[in-house]
Amino acid sequence: MLCLRCAQRLLVGDGKVDFMAQLMETESMATGRTPEFFSGKELKIGIIGCGYVGLPLALRFADVSQQVTGFDLDKTKVEKLNAGSSYIQHISSERIREQVKRKRFRATTDFAKLRDMDAVLICVPTPLDERREPDLSYVKETAEAIAPHLQKGQLIVLESTTYPGTTDELVLPILEQGGLRCPLDSGSRGKEVKTDFYLAFSPEREDPGNKQYGLAQIPKVVGGINPPSGRAAANMYAQIVSKVVPVSSTRAAEMVKLLENIFRCVNIALVNELKLLSLRMGLDIWEVIDSAATKPFGFMPFYPGPGLGGHCIPVDPYYLSWKAREFDFAARFIELAGEINTEMPYHIVRSVGAALNDREKSVKGSKVLLLGVAYKKDVDDLRESPSLKMLELLTERGADVDYNDPYFRALHKMRHYDFSHKRSVDLTPEAIASYDCVLIATDHSSYDYELIVKNAKLVVDTRNATRRVKAGREKIVQC
Ligand SMILES: NC(=O)c1ccc[n+]([C@@H]2O[C@H](COP(=O)([O-])OP(=O)(O)OC[C@H]3O[C@@H](n4cnc5c(N)ncnc54)[C@H](O)[C@@H]3O)[C@@H](O)[C@H]2O)c1
């Protein structure tokens, strides 16, 4: 028997039924539907976690006429989204409002609605705990929230970054608790496997604020618990991205994302270390990198800075080094890169001390203005930002520290820091001139670097943001 909804999906362009597809559909009633079902329109797609990853993904599916429901524990976020209001700077309220109005997107805290979804995508956080070990509690809680509502033929995809093995070792057993099965099978892509539901991993490669590559332009890597799961997920994602890259397993897909982030983390550590050496040798590392980048092959520029920030690069590599221990394996590159990158904010604070010392001042009692608390330019995200570490270190050493950031009028209480009393200082010439040192931590494009250097007594520049400033260079210290 073919259900009415499935039959509707099997109608081809001229209204005739695609009998091949119908045959496959009828044959695989173990799942209730074939992987081809997920090529259809008006799929009901549930996205758990409406954050930096989940929200753009939800809107992208809504753009291609799917019916998207965002699930989140945060009631305030859900209310905001349903009112058509964004809480992420690079996602416009207008985009959300339009999809809410067209009834293609809504948000809810009611997880019972998961049972009505055709596909459920998990986009919840995967941070580190206090001992810098993987904290999979969000993923586990989410799998436990899905399990009682899991339906035959549903597709579940984990998108959160994690170590190889999470989907099959952690998520699969929880989902199977209700009796439905999704057998592990790494057979060839076309292999038929009887499965009650589909389960896959597909890493998110979102780069918030990147104007060149949005979700639609970035190829999506997909690996299934079994071949039909991989095909189901590939069919669904093919509707929203330019290219789907199938891999042989969920573990391979999990490892792809970690390789990408470890590649960045290690290369950033390398330039950070070479910067420290260049400073000692009296070389300008920026000139060296820019010149090396003229080589048309075999070199990719990475840039030094005050340390790693963001939700991914400072966190994800440790997921792999943690898992590696289970295999009696020490992931030395990851540990070494972590050591160098973690040291960077300390180096910057020492440089501020040395620059003040040269002007016969101590850190203690000096007024320091830190520019940019976001972890990178032009974003409203301060997770793991090295600026927060520098704020803490300078304050501990007795400096009187203020900050300016056009993306953060005020700071809130965070997991490791509480700067909730601090408000962004207006960048007037008088304000700039009132500080002993201006520390450029994040090189937002909106900053007027000429004005900053002109009015500051001393500028410590961690990003080479002042490279085009001509007047007042004697006040600039690169570090
Ligand atoms: N931010 C990025 O640029 C980026 C890029 C690629 C991959 N990732 C990965 O994507 C995942 C999500 O990251 P993010 O940046 O979107 O996080 P985020 O903190 O912006 O959003 C997570 C959302 O999940 C919600 N949430 C938490 N627990 C929940 C639960 N049990 N049920 C429902 N909702 C829950 C939170 O309220 C929040 O709205 C992480 O694994 C991250 O490593 C992030």
C-alpha cells in the first residue's frame, strides 16, 4: 500500500506516476519510504538548535519550499524567531519574517512535534568541558528527546561537529531504544539494506559573515549509517547546496570536518610561532606572508593574531585528540598547536607591558582601551574570543581596561568570564586620547585606523590593521 503523501510525491512532471519509483517505494516499506522520498518538495524538516548553524540552514530549506520547524530549548529565541526577528547580526530579520509569513518557517519548544517531521537535523553545541574534554551532553539530550517520537521512515542527521564514532556509538543506540532499527552497513553506495529509519552525519561548514561562500555554495559532505541512509541525506541536501559529496560512513564524514579545522588550527599555530621568531629577528612577518602568498601553487596564507577564537577552531581539534587516546595514539600536532595558540594572548599582554615600559609606564594603573571583543572581524560572536582572555589578564595585572566593539554595546555573563558591568566606549578622538594604550585585538572594517592612530598615545596592533596608516607610525607597536 502506498500512502497518499508518498503517492503525491511520485507524480512526475506531466502528472503520470513514476512506476520505477513506485516499485522501489512499495518494496522498501520496511522504512515506510525510500531514500528518493527526500528529493521531494514540501518535506517537513525539523532543525534542532536554532543557532549560528541551525538558523541559516532552516532558512535555506525554507527558500527551496520545504516546511521547516526550528526546535530550541530557548523560549526567548523561539518567540523572537516567530515574531520574525533575528538575533544574529548577519541574518536579517526580513529573511526570517518572509519565511514565517509564507508559513515555511516557524520555531517551537514543543519536542512532541518531532513525530510529524520527515527529517530531523541536529545542530546543537558540542563544546569542551572544564577539563577541555568533549562535552556531548547536548547531543545526547537531543537524541533522547528525539527517541520517543522517532517514526518509521524518518531521516535523522547529526550536523554538530564531533569525533568519529559519535553517530554510531552514541546517537544510534539511543534512537534504537524504542525498537526501530537502522543497521550499520558500510556497503557500496547503491546497496539496499532494510532499515526502519535513516541516520546520517553531515558536517556544517558555515563560515559566519563570509560574503563569498554562503551555505548554497559550499559542498556538503554526507555519510550514512548504511547506504540507504547516505542516499536519503544526499537527496535532501542536494536541494540546497551546489554539490553533495558522499562518503562511505558517518565516521568518515565526522573526520572530514575535524581534518578541515585541525588544518586551520595547526597552520595558524605555525604562523603564530613564526611571528614570535620574526619579532625577535627584527623581521616583519606580514611582509613575509604576503610575499610568500604570491607563489601560485603549494602555499596558502594564514595570518598570526592574538590567539584562536570562535566555536570551532579552538575546540574541535581536542575532540580528535581525546578520541585518539582510546587508540593509544597521541595526536601531537593538535597538542602542540593548542599550546602555541593558547599562549598568544599572554604574549600580547606581555607586549603591552613592554610597550608601556618603553614609555616609562607600568601595566598597573595604566588605562588600556581594547578594540574588538568579537573573535574575528565583522562578526557579532565572541565565543572563545582571545580578547576576553586579554581583558582578564590585563585587569589581573592592575590595568584599568575598557573596550569598544560596534557589535557589542555591552558584555554579558559568560561561562568563563563575567564582564557584565562593561559597556562599549564611544570611539571619539577625546576618548581615544584619554588612554595610555589602545590595543587592537580585532580588526573590524568599520574602524577608522587613521583616526585611532592620530589620537592615541600608543597603539599595540595584533592584526596589522594599521598597515595603511602613514602618519604617527612611531606610536604603533606590532606584536
Ligand atoms: N558557528 C559556526 O560557525 C559553526 C560552523 C560549523 C560547525 N559548527 C558546529 O555546529 C554546532 C552548533 O553550533 P552553533 O554555532 O550553531 O551553536 P549555537 O550555540 O549558536 O546554537 C545552538 C542552539 O542550540 C540550542 N540548544 C542547545 N541545546 C539544545 C537542545 N538540547 N535542544 C534544542 N536546542 C538546543 C541553543 O539554545 C542554541 O540556540 C556545533 O557542533 C558547532 O561546533 C558551528
